[in-house]
Amino acid sequence: MKKRLKFRDDGTFIIVQFSDVEFADQFDYDTETPKYDSETRALMERIIEAEKPDLIVFAGDVIASNRAKDPIHSFRQAVDVAEQSHIPWAAVFGNHDSEGDVPRNMMHELQLQHDYCVAEPDPEGISGSGNFVVTVSGNSENTAAALYFMDSGDYSPISDRVSGYDWIHRDRIEWYVGKSLELRRHNENQPLPALAFFHIPLPEYNDVWDFHICYGHRYEDCCSSPRINSGLFAAMVELGDVMGTFVGHDHGNDFWGTLHGIRLCYGRSTRYVSYVDGVRHDLMPTGARVIRLKEGTRQFDTWIREKDGTVVAEQLEHQPEGRKVPNGIGKKDASTA
């Protein structure tokens, strides 16, 4: 029986987001691979001990499947830190999770076999793997919050016309809309406070960095979002339930910013942040993003916990610079965006 998620007696609910842990411990890819896996696990254990979360979220690229000799074993090793801690957890999948021999639908079925995993089976007839919603009960036993988990895919399915990464397809957005409206009907016709987790950032992550005040770093030249905007963000704005979205994917980004009332947040890469645009750098420590919900409010707190235990409560402010126009013509004024 799956563990029920519930706000604490003090009205809080703590989530730890581990991003891009990329376990691959069964393949001798290089001499650092076993070291990276053991160090990543030790980091996760320290953060779990410090934060004592109510839920752990693996925000995609749980394994590096193209480097893993046994992807299933690597996945079990990656999530074992949550299982051994007896803490509820769930995972969404990234592009690296499905580059090997094990398809992502099998990965999703695999997570459902674990005792402390709170993920749900995929809805019938919906594309992708790992689309589900879990709810958090309040102290009066009412449903007080919702957590959406969505499959952002891996690579463009029409690469002959559109290159780059995949996007959250329309049927998944329609599924989200249906679930949101269903939860609203059971909440006195008011939007239920919600968060959303997926791996690949939406195109709006570039918009919020370019034209709004953000907090944190964007060491990647731009956010590695899909070239197709399928409309998920618009649906979330219209429905008014999602307060924040949380992604991984870009190891050198950890910023957050607010766009049309929704906070678009990166995690902090948990395995490594060394490679940005294919070049190795020493940018910032690995770690995790922590999220604290408060029952009965439409807001949340978030901070970074780094590998040495440092808490980054206030990230560096970044003023909008506008978007660079191709061929170095200049910058677009934010007021015209």
C-alpha cells in the first residue's frame, strides 16, 4: 500500500529535488564513474539527513542509460537512497533515461515496484511514460495540494523537421487540464495549490531570464528547452493552480523567476555541474533544491542545499538583459517582448 502524503502538524510539507543523478555504476565508462556514483549517493544521504523531507523527487536523468551496462540495476541503485531512508519518492524521466536498451515505459513500471514510491500508473491513452498526479492531505484530512509529474520526453520525434529536444505533447496537457478541473470541483470550485515537475525546461524559462528579474545562475548559454512551444505554460496560467514548476536537464543552471504568477525553477544538479556547452568548468557545488509548502496558502519557500551542507537561502539577483538578436544586431527591449 502506497504511503499517503500529508502535511505535518505545523502545516508544512518538505520536498527535496535531486536533479540529474545519472547513475551508471555498472559500466566502466571512465575511472571516475564508480566514484561519482558513490559520492552522489553520499551527497543525497547528507541532504536527506539535514532536511528530513516528506517527499523526494528525482527530476529526470535518474540514470545515464547509454553508459550503464545494466540500466535496471543502475536505476535501483539511484533510488535506493530514498528506499533505505523510508521516505516517499517519485521520479520523472529525462533524455538520458531512455538512451539505452530499456525504454522509459519500463522505467516507469520499475519505479512502481518500489515500496516507498508514490508514483501512479500512466493514464490510459496518454503518450509518454510517467504522467501522474499525487495529492497531499491537510490536517483536517482534506486534499490540500497537488503535485503533477509529467513526461517531457527526450528528443524531437520529428527530427527531420524540428531538431533538438522533445516537448510535452498536447494529449498530456489535456490530461493535466482534466485533472486540474477535477480537483477544482472537489475544492469548492477553487484552484487547488499545485506544483509541477518535469525534466526539460519549457521555452518560458528563457523568457523569464531574458525579460524579468531572476535569482540564481544561468551558466548555460541558453536554457535547453524544446523548439516547439506546445502550450503547457499557457494552460497552467489559465487554470491558476500551479504555483511553481521544477526542472533539471541544464547542469549549469539553478535560477528561478516568476512569469505571470508562476515561479519557474531549476534544481541544482546533484551529480556534477562541470560541463557547460561541452566545456568543463568549476562553476558551483552540486546539491539539491528544497521546497517547503505551507498548508492553506498559495505560496512556497525554496532554497538550495549544497554538498557541504551550506544552505543558499538567497540566490544572486539577475537583472533582465533582453534577448540577443541573431548576427549581433543588438538586443530586444524587454518592453516590446
